[in-house]
Amino acid sequence: MTKPNESDLIRIILVDDIVETRETIKKMLAFEADFKVIGSAGNGREGVELAIKEKPDIVMMDINMPDMDGLEAASHITKSVPTTGVIMMSVQDDADYMQRAMLAGARFFLPKPVNMDQLYNTIRTVYDQYKPIRDRMKQLEDQVGTFEAIVQEEKATSGDRAGHVIAVYSPQGGSGSTMIATSLASGLMKDGAKTLLIDCDLQYGDVATTLAIKPQTTVFELTENENDLDYEYFDSVLATHDSGIKVLAAPPRPNFGAELRDIRPESIANVIQQVAGYYDFIILDLSKSIDAVTASLLEIASKIVLITLPTLQSIKNTKLVLDLFDQTGFDAEKTVLVINRAVESPSKNQKGLIIAPNRIQNFLKRPVEGIIPIVDEMLILKAFYDGVPVIASSRDMSKSPMKQLTQLSDHLYATLMGIEELDIDDDQPQEKRSSWLPFGR
């Protein structure tokens, strides 16, 4: 068997506080001719320093370590060395750890003790997934010479719009995230702002159906050549709603979405970062699962509109997500908590089934920044039937939920664009205002 060239070897760093574990994995990897362990570290901080110095292809890291755990270390490594893929290992094989690992930047999760065949396959899969990133970085370095010059060149050639990314997410199915995402895309189109709405529910996205558009090109096709993306072509093939919203639809079939999720999970985030400067707002309608795609999009978002319903199940799931964000190191101000189908004062028959906004806020220990009241579902269905965002389905903006959706979009616009918010209810006597109007009013 021909020995691989040095440039063809997969360069690996091992990070684990147990010396015996590192040595065992190193011996297992030595059986494969295309693997080369170039270093090891005993804790997360040393692992980060070694990864920045050596720039390996793969870092294999334990979650539970002293000084700096694997989750924090993975976050530092993926930001500092974007060409390095992180594979997390842990004796605790559960969904919570996997979600936390993906949000931290890891792209695969292996349970301990590690199975040899699974280990080999995972390393090669992650290495192949990062090939487009490595090629792109090499190409840019050859053209410009230094990373700092690359950044300056891309800034000079990118658009000059704000590029704020707003991720609309709910861990609960049927929470109305598509209704809110489409409404935000419409409501943020003010003062000449240019908005792009991307359906990131890769298997069952329904933004196109909701807006009654038939796109010829979807996110699946546009991410196939993510590293050679021309903005003018990108913008020209987007679907355009009658309202002027630019829309990038989800793949037409679930298997296309699964392929995108499994083979190139970072591609949507990469595309967004390339085109962000040409739009003021990019609204992402996310799926409810925190997989590798969703994790990468939450990471790049300027704001995360986190939607909960006033039910025990939804509030429980929202609390788990907020805890996950905290553990991953997300700034609390990044999250905008919104209650959909809210009831300010539940009746006796509703108590126990529907929870009032003040109780939700107290339990989650986060300010509620948007309250969208429960309304006749026929109003929502009619908007979908007409193919228009709910926020634009009536000319009377004093009615619910158009009023509250407008308040939410105005709040996000003001916060992200750095302008003073208007007091929408300024003509209403203070003593008659609801204590549960959103945004602290």
C-alpha cells in the first residue's frame, strides 16, 4: 500500500483530561494510514491554544474537562480556526449534550467508549464536509496573502446595507413561526429597507405555500456552489413576493433537505454571510430541531425571536432552549421572547390550560418583548389563502394581531438600526393602558 503524501494526511489533535483515553485513541488512529495525530492536550484551554497554533483538520475533544470544558473550547476553536472540524466525545450520550455540542460549534458527537469503525468514518466525514471551507481559505490566501487582507477585501467588495440576521425559532411545532417570520419580513420593509426571507425548515418548509409563490430556485440549488456565489445571480433567481419581499424557499422535497443537512450543514450560513451586506434584514424561518444547520444559523443571528405558546409543554421547551443558549454563551440580549396566541386574563375554564403572560415571564425570568393575542383562526387562514403576510392582511392596523405584529417589527427595526422607538399608544391615557403591552410599555 502506497504511503499517503504529507499533504494528504488528516491532521488530528486529541483533547481529553484522561491520559489513558488520549493514548488509546491515538493507538486506534495509528492503524489508518491517512490519519496523523499532531498533538494532544489535557484540558480545553490547552486544546484551544494548540488548535490555534497547529490549525489541524480535526479536533477530537471530551466534553467534561477541568479549567475549560469542551463546549466552551469548541466555541473558541470554531471561531478562531474555521477550517477545523470539532468532534465531541462524552460518556453521556443524550440529546441535551448533542444539542449543546452542536450549538458550541461541534459537528459530530461520539459516545464513549468509542467504536473504531464509527470513529474512522466520522473523522473522514467531517474532513470531507470541511473541504469546501479549506479550499476557499486556500484560494483567498493565495490571492491576498494574509487573513487580515482577506477580511479587508471582502469588506470592500460587499454591499453597504446593515445585514442584520433575525432567526425566528420555536422548539414547539405549530407555534406560528412561519406566520411571524413572514409578517416580520413585511413589517421591516420601511424607509427603503431591503429584506430577504429564507425558509430554513429544510424538510417541511412552507413559506412558499404561505405566500403563494412558486420559486424556480430553492436554497438547495443556491448552496451547491456556495463558495463561488455571485450576488447579482443570487438576487436575480430569488422569488419575489407581490409585496417586494425577496424569498429563498426550502428544498422542494424532504430528501433534498436531508442531503443538505447531512452533507453540507454549514452552507446556508456561509451563503448568508456572503450576501448579508446587500440586505438590511435577513429573516430565517427555522425548523424546531436544533441540528447542525439550525445551530450554525443561531450562531450568526443578530437576534433570535424565540416563540412560545401559553401552554405548559411549550413553556417547558422554551425554558430548555433558554438554558441551552445560556450554557452555550449566547448574550441574553440576543434573544427576543415572544408569546403567540396569548391570553392576558384566562377565564376559569382556561386556567390550567392557558397561562397568562406575566406568569410566563416570571417563570422564564426573561422579559417578554412581544405578545401576539389569540385571534380567530379564520383571519390567519384567510391571509394564507390570499398569499399575504398576516401583518398586511388588513388595512386597519389597530386590530389584532396586525397591531402587535407591527409593534414587534417596529421594535426589532429600532433596536437593530439604533433609532428611538415610537410610542404607538401615546394618545391612550396611561391608566387605561394594559400592563402587558409589549416592549415594556
